[in-house]
Amino acid sequence: MEGATDCTGPSAVVFDPTLTDYDFGPHHPMAPVRVDLTMQLAHELGVTTGGRLRVVPAPVATTDQIATVHDAALIEAVQRAGHTGAAELQVGLGSDDNPVFLGMHEAAAHVVGASLEAFRLGWTGEALHAANVTGGLHHAMRDRASGFCVYNDLAVGIRWLLDQGAERVAYVDVDVHHGDGVEALFWDDPRVLTISLHETGQFLFPGTGFSGDVGGEGAEGSAVNVALPPGTSDAGWLRAFHAVVPELVRAFDPDVLVTQHGCDSHADDPLAHLMLSVDGQRAAYLALHELAHEVAGGRWVATGGGGYALVEVVPRAWTHLLGAVAGTPVDPETPTPEGWREYVRERVRAEAPRLMTDGRTPAYRDWREGYDPGTWLDREVQATRTAVFPLHGLDPSGY
């Protein structure tokens, strides 16, 4: 089966319905219904019921676990805000991006706990691949919430891997927004390679993540950024991905591959300006699955992230992700089940897509065929290769 190479162990998704308590309110773009619709679609398509992908309950992270990457002042402020409902603007709570809601600490700690469980399953071998689609809160900083992210579940998980003895962890972030929080938290740590492909910060939050940002002193080359032009579609995005990610991850030789799968790079997403299809996103999931087997013995932890086309995109994209995690990819031509479409009508009063595809064939031109300095995309890719590849002993020309 496509994308199922060497999937020789069990896989898991960490989920329980109360994870949707991470809810900034009815007018916020990151509506938790997107997770509900995803898990319902995955269930009805048999992704989570066919025996290859086990659904595992999500524990709640302890304060001590969260404190491995976050300052006590942030945690205390989140706890206060979650009880009083009052803003704590000094740590980013009460802004339009991060409005306060009651039970905020408990809900955010639950997302962290779910990701930690996925990391634990993967590290111990209980699951070859493990996912948490409610995770991927990659903007949260050590001392403040940011960009819809209260706590940084990814950073807590990566720190846990290092504490367990992992020598090298590679993190690949394909969200449309720069993975600034994870990068910042490991900026000076050469044991963690962070790679982010995102719409350029010239036009999009958080305004960071350029080719010259390569890591702190003693960790040069540990941060990698590909800043993509607005309007980049499947062909350009996949060209950039394959020109940067596989070579660097192979050279780094990680013990575990961690990936963040915000699907807000889709053409229908209301908050950004890339033009990918579900088919292009699916191609990236399969490529990362293959890469995990090539470089990390199959050890792969995958999370969700952004994605604000709640019906049109997120459920299909993340169901494709879960299919890849299970080692049984969903055929793009598969119809969405009528039962799911009816569930969408009842739940959100909307019409759902009828197929798991956008009807695109995700093809791209290989970087080894040469690059065109007259195009914005190719200039950005080459700038990243020039800045980072020599730091890993790689030739930035590569053609």
C-alpha cells in the first residue's frame, strides 16, 4: 500500500473528546469542532477502527512537566486567568489571539498531556508512530502565550525525549506560520534540529523565520527556515520541502522525528495566503512517514496545529495524516461517508466535501534539475540551503 513501507509496529492516536475543552470561544478561528469533525471522519472511514491505529486516552500534564519549558510566572498566570476570567496581558492572555476562558490551565495541560503520551508511546516502542491532532501549539514561548497557543506541547515533549536520553531530535513544522516557539526554546541546543516551512514573515504572523536564522552560538545550523512567497501552491511547496528537509534530516540522523501538521497552508484557509491542496498536504505526510523510517527507525510523533477552514479542509487533511500514521493511507479518491456529511450538517449546518481529494496531482520539479534565481521561491530555497547546508557538511548547490 502507498506510503506503508516498513510500518512494522503498532500506531496510536491520543485522543478523548474532552480535549475539545481547549476553546477560546464561539468567535475565535481555532474552533475545537475541527478536531471533533476530524475524529468522526477518521472513525467512519475506518482509520481508527481497523486495528492499525489504536485510540489512547489522554492524560493531563502536571505542572512540573509543563515547567520543564515554561516559567512559573506564566503557569501561575494561566491558572489565575482560568479561575478569575481576568486578562493577564503581561503574559499574552486576554488578547484577541489568546482570550481568557475558564478552565484554561486544565484544558491546555490536557493538550500537553496528550502530546506527552504520544511522545512516551513512541519513545518506549509501545507505538511505532503516535499522533495528537489537538497538539502542535508551536507559538507558545517560555514566558508567554502567543498565537492561539497557551503552552507549547511540542517543546515539552521534545524536552522529555532529551531527558529520557534521546541524543538528537529532528522537528519539522509544515504549518503556514513560522514555528517560532519551538525554535526559540531550543535555539541554543544542538541536539534539536528545528525546520520550519512557512509563509514569509514579511506578510504573516509571527513575522519571523528567515533564512539567516540558523541557531544560537554553539548550535549553528540547528534552526532552519524556509520563508515561502504568498501564493505558493503544491508544486512550489513540495519543491521547497524536498530541496531542504530530507537532506538535512538525513545528515542530522535523529533518534526521533517530530512533525507539526498545521493545515492552514491550504488555499481555502482564511488566515493565510499559500495555495496548497489536500492532495499536496497528503504528499507531505507520506514523505515524512518515509523519512521517519529512513532516519529514525520509524519513530515518528505527529501533531496537528493550525487550520481554520473547519469543514472544507481540516477534517480531510488530518484524516489523511492519521492514515499515514497508521501506515494505511486513505485513497484520495475515497468518498467521504454520507454518515459523516450528515453529521457535519447537524453539527455545524454546513455542506461537507464529498471526496477526500481536491482533484490535484501533487507533482514538483526536483531541485537537482537546477534552480531559477529569477523566481522568488527558488531564491528563498537557495538562501536557506546556502545558510545552513555547509553547517551540516552538505553542498548547497546540489545540482
